[in-house]
Amino acid sequence: MDKLNQPGRCNYPFTTNKMDNLSSFDRRKTMQAVKSSRTSLERSFASQLASRGIRGWKCNFVGVSGKPDFAFPREKIALFIDGCFWHGCWKCQKPLPVANAEYWFLKIERNKKRAKKVGRELRSMGWIVLRFWEHDLKEPSLRPKLMHKVLNSMKKNS
Ligand SMILES: [Zn+2]
């Protein structure tokens, strides 16, 4: 089994070279802040799944389109954690960095388009696609609701 797709384990294969090569201090700083908060969100979600005895998932699953943050290959469920910044969350309205605002705007628009495309592709292959907002995952009172969605989807596709 390859290293990235071990069941029930998160390997966080984050790299910095996925960005374009227009690097700047500002951009790196933003990236780093966003990534570390994302890693802790994924870890927290992974431990919630584990503590409820939910098994069979893989982190950063490379076996299907879009590399879902969490995937349940047996039940065909792809779960994405949408970062409020990266996906231009309507609720949080995260401000764009002042420097290169246009770059960020276009990047976020591309992310949104890509998320839709990936969703269509996965659904056409019989996958259930769940997208959870970062702000929802950060809200402890919503945890039962989000877990319920996961469990329901597992039931539906089992
Ligand atoms: Zn948000």
C-alpha cells in the first residue's frame, strides 16, 4: 500500500511548490498561516471520526479526482474541507491580502470552479460528495450534525 493512502491515517503531504513561481514574502506568509490552521482542522476531524469508531477512510486520497481531504473508498464518499479563504466563503468574507489582491481573487475563483468540476466528476462515478466549511468545523456545536452527515452518507452508499 502506498504511503499516501494508508487507511485511517493522515500524512499531510503538503508541499509549497504547488503555488506558481511568483513567490513573495507576503504570499508565503499567507500560505503558511492558512496551511497550519488547515492541518489542525484535518487532524481534529480525523480524531472525531476515530473517536466515533468511523473507519475505512483515507486522508488526502489520491485515488480519485480532486484528492479529497477524507475519502471512504468502499462507500464512495469524498469529503472536502473548504477553507474559508481558499473558497471565498460568503459567510466569513476573509479579506484578500492587500498585496497581489488580484492574484488571490483569481486563484479563489479558480478554486471554486475546480471544486464544482471535481464534484461533477465524482458524482458521475457514483460518489457522494460532502463539502464542509472550515468555519463549520471550527464550531464545536456543529460537530454532531457534521458527523451525522458522514454517517448518513455511509449508510446510503454501503
Ligand atoms: Zn467561512
